[in-house]
Amino acid sequence: MATDPYAAPRAPVADAPGMPMEGNFVSEGQSVPAGNGVSWIGAGWGIFKQQPGMWILVILILVVLMLLGAIPLLNIVLALIGPVLIGGLMIGCRSIEEGTGLEVGHLFAGFREHAGKLILVGLFNVGAWLLVMLIIFLVVGGSVFALQSTGADPAASAATAALAGLLGLALGVPIYMAIWFSPALITLNGMDVGAALKASFLACLKNIVPFLLYGVVMFLLMIVASLPFMLGWLVLGPVFIASVYTGYRDVFYAQ
């Protein structure tokens, strides 16, 4: 059964207490309690466990695509279509809510719904990171060349690397904030690219504490998932993707 990309989700996700699944759309997001950041992960697990086999198959396909990204030029293509794939999976998450279920085809559903807008989000992502790299080079690039030419001291090299890392983090966080909810807002609400990037950024800004808790818990889960030969990512990957959707539902829909 075809799904309407503009319709709000209707059916609640099992085992996802505290997550509002119906309500009025809030175009720039709303502040939610700090603990909701952890609830997004729990609700993501609720979505995953309804169709674990299908989710794992989708993740394996994504892994193959990521491996292809090691090929020159293909990595740029994958960076551009990344939001398209995520947008399709947002449609898939909504389909699970509606009872129609996830299919492999949902991974590519973004190519049928708002593909141009989603590719523009990918273009924004690539362009923004190129700008970040340029700024880092302008700030510390000269120091790197000087250290290499003089063969210099490890402490100075470490300090330069730390500065580059901190600068990249400071400049990268706003990029992630702008992109985080954009695929969902475009595919599920039909937003224009600029409006989606702005709404995602503002929504993340309003929910710094929930995102901090979300980040801490997700980081710990990433460590656990990586220990048994990365096999835990077959579960954590789908939960992570679904948690982006449940976070979107929580932040952008008011009861």
C-alpha cells in the first residue's frame, strides 16, 4: 500500500512510553524534557524489534554502500545521496507505525519523494565540511607545515593536532544540527531545503540537554556494539536510525 509522504504518523509504536505519536506539527520544533533524549533510543528499539530481520538486511545493504564509498568519486556521490537514503528510511519508520511495515524498497524511497531537495541537503553537507576543512587549514595549516619542515617537537605537533580537532568539532556541530532532522522534515512534511535546515538547527538548539544525554548513552552503546567484531552494529545501526525518527516525532509534534 502506498504511503502519503505528507501525512502525519498515526499508529503508536509499541514499547515506546513517553513518546507522543499524535499531535500538531510544530514547524520549528519544541523543547522536550531532558530524559526524552534517552527515550528516543528506547522508542527506536521499539521500532527495530517489530521487524529485526528486515532492519538487519537494510543495514547490511548500507554497509555495502559504505564500502563502495572507499572508491574515489563514489564517496562524493554517496555523500550527496546520504540524505536521500535516510529520508527513505524515515518513510520506512512511519510505515512501521502505520502497520504496513518496513521493506528494502524504503531505503530508496527518497529517490521517489523529494529527491532533488534531499540531494541539496547532501550538497550542503559536503560544501559545509569543505568550508570547515578550509578554515582549519587557514588556522593551523601553516603551523603544520612549519612543524614538518623543522621536524619539531612532539608536544607542539600534539598541540596543533588538538587545536585542529577542537576547531573541527566546534564548526562541525552546527552542521550536524542543521542536517539531523532535515531528511525527515523534507520527506514527511514536504519542507523546502532552507526551511528544513533552519528548523532542524533550531530544534536541536532548543534541546541541547536531551541531545547531550542521547549522545552519552549512544556513545556507550557504540562501544558495546563495537566489541564483538562490530556485530552489535547490526542492531545498534537500525536503533540509531529509528531514534532519529522518534526524536523527530517527539520534538516536532505537540499533543
